Amino acid sequence: MKNKQKFPYLLGSKWTSQHKTWGWQHFQVVNRRNQGEWVFAELVACCDPGVRFWINAKQLKDRSLWQAGWRPLSPVTNITDDTTE
């Protein structure tokens, strides 16, 4: 029986950092690397493809650091025109 692959849907997944990382918060996994029991993900900032870094894929499970998907940075607020009477 073949071993089950860790993080099978990692490649192409999108993530939002809870804190700015290299100046950005939205990233996509563009590469993965298995090294023994460890799995690493290469993340690229969605707005600046020059920002790339590798992290241990287990860190992506830590909700205090990362959220799956691209999340809004702040709630959208309605802007009203106060000049109308």
C-alpha cells in the first residue's frame, strides 16, 4: 500500500497571512518540496511575484499565522455622501 501524501492539495492553494510578511498578506503556493518527513511550500506574493520564500507547510495549519484562501484585509465600509440634505 502506497503512503498517503501529506498536504495533497498544497500546490496552487491560496493563503492570507495574519500579519504582513515581506510587506504582503496574500500568497499562493507555487512549489512544494518533500525532505524526509518534512513538507515545504514555496509561497509567492500575489501582488509582487518577486517576493518568494519557503516555509514548513505545517505552519499553514496555524490559524494565528495563516488563513486558507484570500481574505479581505479589513471590513468594507459604506461611504455615504453627507452633503445631501
